[in-house]
Amino acid sequence: LVSRKKKPEDTIVDLKGEKIGDGSQRLVAGPCSVESYEQVYEVAKFMKSQGIRLLRGGAFKPRTSPYDFQGLGKEGLEILRRVADELDMVVISEIVSPQDVEMSLDYLDVIQVGARNSQNFELLKEVGGVDKPVLMKRGMSSTIDELIKGAEYILAKGNENIILCERGIRTYEKATRNTLDISAVPILKKETHLPVMVDVTHSTGRRDLLEPTARAAFAIGADAVMAEVHPDPAVALSDSAQQMDLAQFESFLDSLRASGLYK
Ligand code: PEP
Ligand code: MN
């Protein structure tokens, strides 16, 4: 069902007027984790001033270590919703458990399926059965075909509003956190009719690579780019090494706009 052969025309996912897949370039930004109302509001307010309405933030955090910050859970979703309603923004957040999908519908505009849950088929079936757009990330060690089949699980249950996300895969290369498979973008655009996003933060894991990688993503045909932004990354409860502060985010946007690849 996700195949271009089945449906030749592009699927456009409309997020409260922010269209993904219509040939424009979109940015999704926000903190790695929701930490407080003030933290989210500060980032969202700045995004809004830059004309960016797609707000991300993790509430249920899939952390490698059980001793790391696990996220605020439902309280995090409440914070995101409150900020988004105040500033007229669109909320994207990860749900890790099939049991939480129904509850999340009241708070989210987009349900994110994270890399670690890319082949959690019960979760895929659950998000496939609800009327809410899904951001489907590639698993850390998934092939492109496995990502496509994951999206097929969602579409097979009736949900057509899917955005695919390349976020880097695990390789032997240690210079970056993951290896961004940039060619996945045109392959996914060719093989499927779904819009494609590139997560420059979790792929590179390096603040200094976010802007050039975002340019590469748009140049190769990505519909959207995701990047993490935090008011003070040094004290962030997760991903402190790769989130941009507001000044860095502003220069990231200036360079991207100057490149002509992002309008
Ligand atoms: C995230 O976007 O918050 C995240 C945890 O990313 P990934 O699932 O790609 O690691
Ligand atoms: Mn993160």
C-alpha cells in the first residue's frame, strides 16, 4: 500500500496547514526531552518568531540506561499541548507503548514511532488504527525495506498519514553517533508515495554537523528536517551534546536560508 506502484501521486500530510510532502521544505524543532513548561515555551516562542510551527519534544523517552532521565510521561504531553495551544503550533511526540496511543490522541498532532520501536509491530498496528498522523522513524539497524514494511503495517490498518524518517543507522563508523544514510531519501521517495524527513540531530549526534547535513537533506529531496533545540543544552536532561541553543539555531536557520535550499 505504501508503494509508488500502488499510488503514483505523492501523499501530502497536512498538519494544521503545515503541509509535508507538497514540494516545500519544513523544519521540525524542539527539545530532546520535555523538561518543564518554561523550557518548552522558550524554544517554541523562538520557533514561532521564525515562522516554524512544528514542535517536537520527548515525553516518553526510550533511554539506553535505566538510570538516565526517562521523561515526564503524560505530564510532558500536557506541557506540549498547552504551549502548542498558546502559540498555535503542531505537537509531535514519541509514544512507546500501544496502551498509551489512545490517551495520546488528546494531546498530540503527530505520534512519533521512535527508532527503537520501528519494529514494535503491536505499536505499529495500534497507531495504524487511529486517525492521527504518524512520524515513523527508521530503526537503528533497519534496512530501508524494513522501514517500508513498518509503514506498511500502519497503512494496512487504514492510517494513510505517515511521514518516514531517516535518522541514521548503526555502522562501524564512530565519528558520528549514527551513519546518516542520505541516499535513503531518494530511494524512499522513489519506492513509496510517503513524505520523507531527515533527523539531523540523532543521525550525526554532532552540533557542528547539523547545518551542512540539513542542507544535504534538502538538496537530495527531503520534505522536512528535524533538529533538536534547547534553551541551555549544557544542562539538558538528554542529548546535551547535540542540541542547539537559540542563538545557534538562529544561525542554523540563517545559513540554511542563505543556501537557498530552505525558504
Ligand atoms: C527522538 O527523536 O526523540 C529520538 C529518541 O530519536 P530516535 O528514535 O531516532 O533515536
Ligand atoms: Mn534526542
